[in-house]
Amino acid sequence: MVEIKQFYDENLAHASYAILSDGEVALIDPSRDPYPYYEFADGNNAKITTVIETHPHADFVSSHLEISKNKGAKVYTSKLYEPLYEYTPFDDGDEIKLGKISLHAINTPGHSPDSISVLIKDEHGRDYAIATGDTLFVGDVGRPDLRESAGAVSKKREELARMMYRTIHDKLLNIPDDVLVFPAHGAGSLCGKALSDERYSTMGKEKQTNYALQPMEEDRFVDVLLEGQPFIPKYFGYDVETNRKGAPDFEESVKNVPHIKYEDVRAGIIIIDARMAADYKEGHVQGAINIAPGRAFETWLGSIIGPDEKYYLTADSPEELDELIRRTARIGYESKIEGAFVNPHDGVEGGLEIDYNELKQHPENFTIIDVRNPGELRDFTLFDSAINIPLAELRERAEELDYSKPVVVHCAGGSRGSTGASIIEAKTGNKAHDLGRNILLFQ
């Protein structure tokens, strides 16, 4: 009997796995916080003997090195990964015995040149499941455009797309239909473009329903795969290299973040106000950028702030700050925090008040910014005159805007509008109006 437990981080849409057999545990693609895996092993009177990295992750930081040091587990990954720590190569033909079952490496390049998948065979030697990392998702395959300038081996996106085609046709399509598929990500991840909400699947279902596994010529496949991929956050390359080196221990690194008073904040360093948009608008520190503490907080933090920048982090309470620091550590950004402080009660009010009737009747009298990503524009266009500047680019492009007219920012009714308006204020000193949920008045 094979026991596989999935651990799922909703905020990063990241899935990791613990495989248990006869008192031994293997972990696949563990997240930054190792303690849930320790609890799983302890609760089953088992020992973590193995950690497998399917590739150097771009969107989160792994705890593989910490687990190896603390538990004596061996780290396995492809030799193409070329990690900067002690590891055991795990490539085509290699096998790991785990209790009464076995784990088999399959090189599956495409998302990255060093990607592997892990075929899990039961105690009778039958193919039971495959952990596909970022190669095969439910409804999608991994994007091929993240390794053009990161990692030990870099490849152009077209070359990786062709590798993905061969991986699918030479390897994945040969796996039996009843084999379970356990991917490293679900819907909301930026490691693909059409991931399903479902968190696991079977090879048979993917062969039937996954667009990337349908019959098509290689050139057509390359065009389809490259079309419509989402933006690449600033932190992705940084995380690839962090994972190659191995991150510092999670709890120690979190505790090293300095907690300060607002009076100790120094000028010239970005302040991230991690409160809800409504709270930010009531009063905030001058020049602070608002990133709401919702599901995608880490992603937007690492998209707006570059890995070479320091920043302050503020929230409404010490407890909220502690939780947010732990979340920033999941992408390796806790080391970038210059100081964390409780938001002062007073501050400048956010946002520009506008006349909605005038906006509806004369949108030409406003500078309207749509901060959605280009692929989202297919869903609806609210104002024909709107300028599309994706949120991840706004800090670099804010000076392009016409501030002789009132500036209105909108997304699809979520928190990106508030973030966009706060970026404009922080970057230029001009206030902007976040349309927020009032977007419904214009649809």
C-alpha cells in the first residue's frame, strides 16, 4: 500500500508531497517551512530519508537543504541541476528504494532543461503514481520561458518548448492511463497558463482533456505553448539561484527580521503596506505601496519589488506582521526586509475622489489605467481610452502617464487597483483613484 499526502499552499498554489512506506518518508518539492513534514513523519512513527527536487523552483523557496541537515535525509535531483550543495544524482534509470516501494526518475525537460518526474511503483512493482513537478499539470504543462537567463543550464524558450513536445510524446504518453498524476502546482500559479482547480488527476484523463497532450505537429505545439503565457515576476530568477544554493533555515531566518518602530524608518526605502485597500485609504504612511494580504500577496510582492531592493513591511498588528514575514520567507524575501513595524494610526488619506457620472459620460477627461495583464483584456474592456500597463510594470512606467487629468486605476474589481494607485502616488507624488468594486457601475 502506497500512502501519498499532498501539502498545498493556497497562496502560492504550490503542492508538495510526502510518500510513506514501511516507516520511511520521501518528500517531493517541499515548501520553505519544513515543520509540517516533520509533524507528518512523527505522527506516523516514520523517518524522513529522502528529499527529491524535481527542478530548481522559480516561484517558491524549498526547504530541501534544511531538511537534509536536520534529518540526515539524502537530497536527490538531476545532475543537470548542478546544485551547490551535496546531493545524489537522480536521472533516467535511477531508482530509490523506500520501504516496500520504489521511486524512479524520468528526465522530463520542457519547463526547465533539468526537470525530472518521479514514477512511484507500489510494493508489487506496478506503476501507481507520477509526481510531475512543473512538467505536467492538471489541464496544462509547464511554461518554457523561465530559464533563458537563470540556473546552471539556460535554454531559449523555443528550445524548451520543443523539449516539452518530445517529453510528452516520448515519455508521458507512454505512461498507463490509471497512473495518478500529482503536479507541483494548481490554478493560480504563474508556472503555466491554464492550470485546473483540480489538484490531482490520472494520465488517462490528461490524455483526453489536456490541450498540450492532444495530437499536433511540433511547430504548432511550440506556437500554442508559447502563446499567452503570463508575465514573469521579478523574483523568479532569484528563487532559482536560491534553490540551487539552498536556503537558510526557515525559523531562524524569520526571527532575524528586525522589528522596529515607525520612527526608525529611514527615507529612500520602499514601504509595503500589507493591509486591505479600505484600511489603506483611511490613512497610510506617506509613499507606502499597498499590497493587500490576500491569496497572491507573495506573488505581487515579488513582482513589484526586485530581489536587489530592500523594503519595510507594515501591518495593523504584531501578529499580522509575523504571519506576513513567514509568507515572504516562502519566496525568500524575508532577507530583503529592512524592518517590520505596526502601522501608525494616523497618516495621509489615500485616493483621489472623482465624479462617477463624469467618468461614465466623459472618460476622455481622465487618464485611465488598466493594470490587468494583456491576456485578461480578452475578458472585457471597460474603457476604450484606457492605457494598459500591467501592474508588474507600473513602477517602471508611472512617469509615462498624463497627470494633467485625474488618474483612474482599475483591474477586474480586486485589490490590484489599490496597489496601482499607491504605486503612482509613491513614484510620482500624484494621487490616483482606485475604481475597486465600483467597476460594476461601468459594466
